[in-house]
Amino acid sequence: MEANEKQIMNRFYLFVVGLFLFAFVLVGKLIFIQTQEGDHYRALAKQRTVKNFVLAPSRGNIYADDQSLLATTVPQYEIRWDAKVVSDKRFKTHKKELAKGLSPLLGKTVNTCLALLEKAKRTGNRYTLIARNLTYSEYQQIKQLPLFSLPSLRGGLIVESKLIREHPIGKIAERTIGYEKPDPAGNFLRVGLEGAFSQYLKGENGRRLKQKIANGQWKPINDNNEKEPTEGYDVFTTINVNIQDVAHHALLRQLEEYEAEHGSVVVMETKTGAVKAIANLARTEKGKYFEKLNYAVGTTYEPGSTFKLMAMIAALEDKVVKPHELVDTKNGLLTFYKQYKVRDSRKGGYGLIPFSKAFEVSSNTGIVQMVNDHYKNRPRKFIDRLYNMGLNEKLGVSILGEGQPKIPYPTDKSWNGITLPWMAYGYGVELTPLQMLAFYNAVANNGEMVKPRFIEKIQSTDKQTVKYFEKEVINPSICSQETLTKVREMMFNVVDKKWGTAYRIKDKAFTMAGKTGTCQVDYTTDNMQYISSFVGYFPAENPEYSAIVLVYKPNKRKGYYGATVAAPVFKEIARKMYYSTPKEVLVAVDSLLQNSRKIIPTEEIILTQKVPNVKGMPAMEALAILERMGLRVTLKGKGKVKRQSLRSGSAIKSNSTITLELS
């Protein structure tokens, strides 16, 4: 018995000694932490309860050429309330007034707002959500309400803000304006002008000190920021809102009419290369269209017959043909190696015609013979001519993702016996719509190729200009003036002459020049499709603008020729731009046309300030003409003009109003 008691006591003593040693070590560790590591742990505790949050700066604005907004940063506000800092007496005095003020702003009843406030006060909630996604004006209204108008340490108002990017013109040119978004890995996806000029637009981050409260939430400690964010610089583009709107809707209507997969339009100022409009629309599964990708900048296509201009310039520069020399179109059919066939769109061909007319009627057999007969034994001469014109090089535009041109060279492994004849009419080569337009624009611009540009200047918020973007010449002369004169005449005839492929878009009021294109795609499958295109400029004698229209895979049952599908879009844009041109320019152009071509403008009445006859015109077109003449216009109905209140030919009086009845 005594032995058991002794064993128990020994165990007890051992336990007491162990407990004493543990307490000694614990106290020693606490003393060590307090003296040696105290600062570290105090800093760590503070870091976990108080820290600086990054405040995103307001990105710079993106402007159109008339300084109207294309993209801007708008703050949105979230309002929360710290009920614990408000005294019971103050809350009781102001709660009903506060609930009445919140009711119309939040769209809730007074009792609902009052119940929210009373519950927060009763539970001591320090972060009660009052409202989110408020505009600045709504935030200012809330800030003036009883209790919330007090400093935050007495009234409990907590204001959080975030910045969102808005496009005032909606979805129009959305892909060109672009965006900058972070991905899950923290990298940024940069698209369009937002991406290309992000370094200027983004500004500099600020900081705000916040304290951790219950449920992992963070509350701002002060009303003011530790460091205010710095706004980004503003970017001023070359885009014209009115031309952009016209181009967008003209393309949209045609895509919808022909149920096309996607399409692009670019309008460019001839002499400066300033892009005035760029639209890229693609169809959804539901048949609606939106700006999916910037096809005009980033996607290369086989151009088809629009490449015949390059082939013709090369042949004329090398003096292997003359425009008036005759070519036999071979009944509309050429055969290479007994199996590869080149056909004209006109069955039976065009007979014996000049090379110039082969271009104007877009004879595949005529142009292919021109290139193959004169270059088959020296293909490098033809390709070198194309390279010298810069067709194998990117334009180097500011928007990221420009497509790489493809111009095969005789030393390529893929080069074979049909490469050269197929290139002659636009197959086996690839260019983006913008690259194609830049070349046609050079023809309009007396041979000088200028880089398409989207930006005029970048400017800081204090109006100190950071950088100007001047006209940039890529190639001072793509060919001789003699060749330019010849091909410009041919391009004019494409539209002006009855045999020209684009004769149907001819307009009596002004001249246009260009080239149609109808290119086969998926031609190695059983479901061959088409690309319809038109590239040109206007007015033909003194080009002010150039434009390209491309429609990808229209419904074949409805139409697919460039003259039918793409050229009408070009005409609609050109007409509306012509009729919105300032009067002094219009007078000069009409005078030029009358002197050179003896064309009498159909809109001559505009120049004499008489009320025009707009019956039968689309409402938008009539509106543009009448408003430019100083008339106030009232529209009734939709569609085309059926009646007008002022008689055509009558004198226009100042501040007159004309009513148009539409049907």
C-alpha cells in the first residue's frame, strides 16, 4: 500500500515540475516576444487590420474629331452606413427625415428605409449597405440628407467609388475604340485604341487607408485619400461621328439584307490618311450584328478582282502592255494544265477587247493573260514590282493585331505553275481591307501612299499637348504619273461607263471611281462561298475620301457580286457625305465637274437657296440637305418623304420650318 502511495506521489511531483517548467518556458517566450519581436508582431497585426487599398485613376477620354466623346470614365458610388458611430440621441432626431429623403432616391417606401436604419442601429452594424451603382448626382443628393451630411465620424456615412468605362455612341465603332481588361492571371488584354494608347490613357494609381471590421469587410479610416489618383491623358482621334454613323448603318442594312457572315467598311481622308470611319460587324446565332472583331485591321483575305489594279499597274509600269492593245478573252474560259480553269463571269467572254476594258468589265481571262503571257518566264519581275509598291509589308498602324500580307515569291516552296496566273486576279495573295484601301488611296492621292492613322493628338488634362500625330508617308510614289493617269481613267470608267461593273452606282451629282471584287472562298469544298467588295474614292477628279466595303459570305441566293452587294454601300456613304459637305466645297466641286465633264448637278437648287424637292428621298438624306440649308425640319412618320409643307422652288426664309410627311 505504501509503495503505491509513494508511486502516486512521485508522479504528482513529476507533473508539478513539468507544469512549472512549461510555465517558465511560456513566460520566457512572452518576454522574448515583447522585447525582441514585439515590433514585428505589432506591425503584422496592424497590417492585418489596417492597410492601403489601390485606387484606380480615371482613364483619359477618347474624343472624335469634333471633340465629342467616344469613350469616357464615369464614377459609380456605393453608399454604406456605420450605425455605431451615431449617438442614440442624434439618430432618434434625424431617422425619420433621413428615411423620407432616401425613399425616392432608392425607390423604396419610407417605412422600408426606416426599418433598414433602425435594424442597423439596433444590431450595431458598421457597414450597412444603403445603395450601390449611384451616379455622381445621386451620390451628392444622398450626401445632403440629414445625418449623412455630417462628418463620417459623427454621421456614419461611408462612400466607396469605382470607375466604369462608357461609350456615349453605344456599340458603334466599339471594336476600334476597344478596351483594356485584366485576365485571371493578372495580364491585360488590350484591344483597339484603348489598348494601343493605354500607356497614356491609364493615369497613375492612388491609395486609400482602410480598417478591417467584422465579417472580413474593410472600412475607410478617413474621408480623404492617402494619395489621390492621377487622371490619364486624353486621346483625340480622327473618327468623325456623323460619317461613322452613316458607314455603320449602311453596312448593317446590307449585311441584314444579304444575311452575310460579317463585313467591314473603312472611310479615309485621301491626302492625310485620317480614318474618318471604321465599322466591323459580325452576325450572331440569332441573326443580329455586333462589333465582334476588327476585321478591317486584323484579318487578311484573298482580294479577288480588286487585286487587278495592282496587276494592271505592274504591267503598265513595266510597259509590257498598253491600255488600247487588244486581248482575246477566249470565250470566257482559260485552261491551265488541262484541269485548272479561269472563267469570266459573263458566259462566252467579252470577245476581243482592249486591256483597259478588260479591267473595266473585270475580265478574269483578259487580266490573267496579260500577266501570264508577259511574266511566266520572269515571275520575279512581276513580284518585285509588287514588293516595290510595298504590298508585302504591314502598314504599321497604331491598333494592335494588324494582319500580315501574303505575296508569294518564286523561291517559295509553295510556288508552282498556277501561282502567277492565279495572283493576277487576286487568288493566292492576302491583304487586310485596310491594307487594300491604303493602296487604292495612294492612286487617288497622286501616287503618294500615306499610313492610315486614327489619332490626331494626345493631350494632358491641363491642355498641355503631349504628342501630335502628323501625316506619315509610307511610299512617296507607288508608280509613275503616266501609269496613274491611265489606271484612274479605268477606275472612273468602272463606275461611269455602261459596261463598267459598278455602273449601277453612278450618280449624276458627283463622280466616283473604283473597282468591284467578287472572290470565291471555300472553293475546295462543295459549299463554295463569296467575298463581295468595292474599293474606290470620290469625287473622281479631285478625291477627298477613299473607302472600302467588304461583305463576307453573303447569302448566294440573294446575291454575291461586288457590284450588287458591296458597291451600293459605298454609294450610300459617298452620297450622304457629299450632301453634308460645306456649301463652299460643294460649289467648288460642282464647278470642277461642270468644267471637266459638263455634268449638271441634280442638287443645283441647293446652291441657289431654293426649297428643294425631297419627295421620295429617305428621311435621313432629306434631313441632311434641308438642315444644311438652314431649315428647321419636323418629321411625321417613318420611311421616305411623301409630302413636304414648303413648295419646291420657293425662296427660303430665315428660321423657316418645313414639315415632312413620311411613308
